[in-house]
Amino acid sequence: MNSASRQPAVTTEARPRATEDQEAALKFSVVIPLFNKAAFVRAAVQSALAQSLAPLEVIVVDDGSTDGSLEAIADLQDARLRRVRQPNRGVSAARNRGIRLARGDWVALLDADDAWHSEFLAALAQAHAHCPGADLLATGFRRVRGQLPGSVAARATTPARMEVIHDLRRRWMQGAPLCSSSVALRARRLRSLPVCFYEGESYGEDLDMWFRLADHAPVALVRGTYAWVRDNVPGALSASARRVMPPFLARMQAQAMDGTLAPSQRASALWLVAQLLVTLAREALHDGRRAEAVRWLRRAPGGWRIPRWWITLAMVPLPAHWIGLWQHWRVHRHVAMAGDAA
């Protein structure tokens, strides 16, 4: 039994739908960062505009696309739709631009190659009603390859079950409960941060945000599939971008060691750093980079206390193909569990 199972970080219970008055009181601004997703962005925007709980606005920030992405939605006529163009500066800069422009109380994020169930924002309203103090609202999600479900109004989990997460870091390694297309962030809290999304970073910049928000307030999660995330889309981040220490992990480790984090958060932070470095070691093994995998294992703080560390060390001499098959099964099993839990 691992440490996560010994230290439950969540509480769950059934919860009725938010009332119409509660839904009406919530104003969601949708921010869609866009870069070279001409084939997908229309479905994303339409899924945001088709919400049963209507968003205040849908802001598409085109980050210097060269494939006609913004032109792919030029004919969409809706007063709530705002299109913004800027020179290419990366996904974090596009999200930050959208956050600055947002007029709503909540900023819901949607990547341009993903899509929402038509009840997504209504589900977030349920989460807010269940845990009004949360700064981060989220739903489950499902990864898909190829075409999205035939209708983004397909059946979702009803009635929804709520999960209040008090230690997001430990919960994360049980299976990622949320992603960058299944969250809404309290706008007032975002504007109080010295930095929103760190610009210039291409791996973990979203995780950095989730953990920073979760350090100050619980996370309210609807345990049901309300977002679809495309897998293996051309232009997505490749494993080669993860061959150096991710900046967000370096910051998390430094904050745990220098006292920035509260004592109650320090152990979880170091534990998660170790877990994610073990994951990087496994990715290196999958690509046949055994020496690099060993270096990641050596850098994992207190990694020898984690069963996954020892399992990964034992995998070092195995053929990369076997490791890849096992890693693929494990990752997709955890994603399915996170998205379909009810």
C-alpha cells in the first residue's frame, strides 16, 4: 500500500444540481488559447457557445497561428464571441492575455483542440454550490483519439458526485483528476497572483497553476466526464521537451525546502516531485535512454521511500518495448478511472 492510500486527501458525496438562481449568479468567461489548430478550433468554440449555462463571453486568443486557425471561425456569428490576435509567445501568454480581458467572475479554460459536454459549465456551478470557498472548479475528462464523440451533448454522469480535494498533490498520483480543458479559476484570485501562467514554459505550466491555487483553498471536482481531450494531436508537446528538469518542479522543490510552503504542504510537495521525476525516468526508459532514467531516479528527493522508484529501477535493464506497453496501459488506465469515476 502506498502513502497516498494511507492518507486520503478527499471527501465525496452525492449532491443535487445547482439551482437556477445559483447558476445565474455565476458569470463564466471562457478563454481558448489557439495556435495552429484550424482543424479543431471550430468544434471547441461551438461546444463553449452551446452550453446550457450560457457563458458571459468566449475569448479566443490566437497566438500567431500560421494555418488559418482564426479564419476557421471567422463566420461564427455570436455576440459573446471575441477574437484576439497576438504574435506567437506560447500558450501561457495566450491564456494570460485572455485572463486580462475576461470580465467574468470565473475563467474557464478550453484548449482549441478539445471540447465540452453541453452541461460542463452547469456542472461547475454544481461544484461551486457544493464548495463555495474553492478557487478551482473542475470536472472529470476523457482522452480520445481521432474524432470526438458524435455529439458534445452526449450523456454525462448524472446525478453528479462531488469530490472536495484538500491535498491536490497526493490526489494527483492516484490519477489526474482534472486537466487544462476541464477547469475554471476564480478571476479575483488569479488577479491577486504575482504571476498567472509562467510564460516561456512548455511543460507543467498548467500543473503549476493548479497546485498554487490548491495551496490556499480546496478544489471542488465533479466526478463525471464533461470534457473531451484529444490525444496525439500534431503539434502537441513531445517527450523530447521533457528531458530537462521542468521549471515548475524545480520551483516546487525549492519552495518546499526554503519554507515558502506551509509545513503541512512541504511533505506532499517533495513527495509529488519525487513521483513526477520517477515518471520522467520511465519516459526516458521508454525511449531507450537508460542513463538519463537513472539520473532522474537519483534526483528524486526521498525516492527510495516510494515503491514506484524501486519498480522503475528494476525496469532499467528491460527492453524499451516492454516498458512502453506497460507505461501506456498504466497511464490510460489512470485517465479512464479519473474521467469515468462517478
